[in-house]
Amino acid sequence: MNISVRLAAGAAKGVTPNDMLKGLVDGMNAAGFKVVNSQTTKLAGQDAVEVIMEVPPQGTLVPASNMVQFAVFKGDDMYFITLMGPLMPEVVKFAEMSANTFVVGAPTVAKPAPPKDAKPLTGADWDKLATDTAKAIGFTDSTYEAWELPAATTWESVFQAYADQIAAIGIKDKGTIKEFTGGKLAVWVNNDVTGAVVVYFIASSDSTKSAYILALAGTLPASMTSSSSSSTSSASSSSASSASGNPIPPGKSGLLVKSFYGDEINFTIAGKLYKIPANGELLIILDPGKYNLSANIPGKGELTDTVELEADSGVRYTFAAQ
């Protein structure tokens, strides 16, 4: 499944939901898509347009699929949320999650209201932090929300609030929790899609200062192709200390291989075979240079790729089931 969220600043000026609905339907019909449902609706109290359609196959490699597009009105701006995938219920649920949680930013049944006195955090600095974090995770498209919270806010309450929201939209993943310097994070992945939600929490440092949340939802890169299965892989630069907290020795390079796949991956680089655990990660220390690599899950899929490593830095290589 692929997801994209795009902001069209000023696009809602002088446009009614009915105008947008007609424009989208006409455009999709002209493109050869079969519109199976279209309506004006509400998402978190905002005017929105929803169009669901069938997309014909593209050659022999890309099968027919379903697509849902929301156009969400917010002031003079408009957010376009587009998802494509084989399972219509999952597509619609992910579209609604994106609109309600990370675009509209208003409480819904699936999204608990923020704690009392929570303050939304926006602006260029938070945009940059979210963009840099999304890149380090490996997201190709992402949206975020950030909150300043009362000092007494606990990780347990934050985790449960997001876990309830994730469960409410039908994602079965219970979440993986990890610690980092100064806080904790949780990751939820739907094994049937390439979307993930990552929530970072920084607790109050002295029981008087504020706590903070940064939550991101994003798409992992396009899948690799095989005869019977596919997965997603990507490489992105990170700091000289890996996300797992293991330092990279001076003059060396680190390759942090992260798997959201439910099977063990055979990963070969520099002539050595490594076993990447299911839904786990492994930091591989190498000399700087350009390397050929290969990965496979017996009976399911394989890929070959190249990666370039620089001294005193790391690269994150991510796999996610599709």
C-alpha cells in the first residue's frame, strides 16, 4: 500500500466541496479510473471530499488495485490524501487515520484528546525536526504532530493513548517500545502495508519542566519485486551513533539494518552472511566504501543493491513487508 499526503496552500479559496468533488470525479474518469463511490463528508469536523475508485492494471507487473482520495478543507488550504492498495477497507482506514490524526489534528473517536493543558507545537523548527527524523527513520512521505505536555505526563499514558488509536483503526500490531537518551519511543507497523507510526516521548527532566511528544506517520519506500513476494527497503544517512545506541568506532562506518518483516532475513555484505531477526535490527560495522549487498527470505523474495558508506557516519537500511 502506498500513502501520500500533500498540502495545497490556498487551494480552498473560492472552492466548495461540491466543486472539488466534481473536479476529482471528472479527472479520475478522464484518467481511465472507475469511480465506485464519491461523496462530500466530514473529517474531524472539517469539510472533506472522498472518492474511491478502481485502478486498472499497468502492464503485467503492476496489478489492478483500489485507490481512495480525500480532499480535506482547512481554512484556505487543502490537504490531499491518496492511498493505493489491494484491500479497500485497509486503504480507507489509513486515509481516515491520516486525515484525522496527522492532517486535521483534531480529536476523534479513534484519537483521544490530548492531555489537559497540552500545547500544540508548530513552526519551522518543528517542521525541520520532523523532516530530519522522518528521513532518519526511512520514510518517503510523512506527516507529524507535536505536543508540549504537563510535567506529570507519563510514558504509560502516552503509549496507551496511541495504542488505543492504532487498534481502533484495525492495525493488529501491539507496538514495539525502545529507549533512547532522555526518553522512549514506540513503533507500530501494519504487516500488510508499508505505513508506520512512530511516537517519541521525552519526559520532564525534573518533575517541573514540560514533557514532549513527537509523533510521525509515514510511508516506507517502494517494494522490491520477486516472483512470489515483495518487501520494502531503503537506505538513509544517520548520525555517527546508530539508532540502537551502539557507537561507530572512529574511522569506521555503520550500517544499521532494520526489519519490519515478520521473517528472518538473510543479509549478505562484504562477503559475510548476517541474520536479521524478524521485526528486529542489526548494526554492522564496516570500513568506508561502496558495497554490493543482497538479501533474501527463502521462498518469499530477494533483492540486490549497493550502498555507499562514509567514515564516522552511519546508514540505515530498512525493510518493511508489503
